[in-house]
Amino acid sequence: MHKKRLIQSLRSIALPLAATAMIGALLAPALVQAEMYRWVDKNGVAHYGDRVPPQNARQRREVLNEYGQTVTVKEREPTAQELEAARLEREREQAEQAAAARQAQYDRSLTATYSRVEQLDAAYADRLAIVDSKLSSARSTHADIQATLAPMLERASAENPEPGLDKRIGQTRERLREQEAIISRLNSDRATLEEKRESDRARFLLLTSHGN
């Protein structure tokens, strides 16, 4: 009786172990099977294998299962030129986004500062008048220096010019050059201000016409 029970117990243990071993044997090939790849070389020829040659390691390749079906795709690695082009494109997009953000901020400031185009015109007229006043003063000073220099040059051409005249002429000419530089800068400032007035005026009219 005890012997019969012992045999039945051994059978109840052995059957699950045998089933487990059989399942493990069936799964073992799949578990140890290496990945299979499909890739195309530079000549357009397709290849299959469990290893991709080094010369094709950067190429696009497909990972296949045991049935030859594509499981995943490993895309081709970009070249140095492509990486550089992508970097430049990102920088270009970032620059455009930054420019658009600056323009949007400027637009808000423009419409917050002026409610009518006449206000903008008046504001720029005041700023231009200030530059014109500075220009007038600089030109007047330049004329005075020229008037001072002229008799000096006449005396310098005489037979016996007074001592130190050459030095005073040099200093006067230096003042003249400084004043000419100021006039040139003011003229440039005025031209820039006029361009900005036209740009702001056109932008303001565009923004406010969209709002109407």
C-alpha cells in the first residue's frame, strides 16, 4: 500500500518536470538564436546575415525574426556632412524664432506707445528736430573754425610768420577734423532715424489695420 502511494507521488512530480523540460527544449533554439539582419550595400545589393560587415555598419538595416519578417529597422547613421547640415538648420530655425519673438515684442511696444499714426509722426518729428539742431550747431562751429584757420594760413605764407603759428594751425586743423567727424555722425544718425520712422510707420499701419 505504501509502495503504491510512493509510486503515485513520484509520477505526480515527474510528469510536470518532463513537461517543463520539453517546453524548455522547444524554446531553447529561439532563445539562443542570434539576430538576423538584412542590409543593402552601396551597389544596391541586399544581403542577409547575423552580422553586418564594418563597411556597412552605418547603413540602414532591418532586424528579422526566425521567419524572415522585419521586426525593427535601424536607420542609417547620418554622415558628418548631414550632421553639420542638421546643426545649421537648427541654428537657422532658432534664429528665426528669436527674430520672430523680438518682432512680436517690438510690435507690442509700438502699439502700446502710439494709439494713432499722427502721434508716431509727431514723436519722430521731435527727434529729427533735435538731430537737426545738433547738426546746425556743429556746422556753425565748423564754419567758425574754418574762419579762424583762413587768416592763419595767410600769415603762415608770409615771409616772417610769428612763432608757434604752425602749431596753432595744426591744432586748428585737428579741431576742424573733429567737427567734420561729428557732422558725419549726425548725418548718419539722421538718415538712420528717417529709415526707422518709415519702418515704424509702415509697421504701425499694418498692425492697426489688422485690428480694425
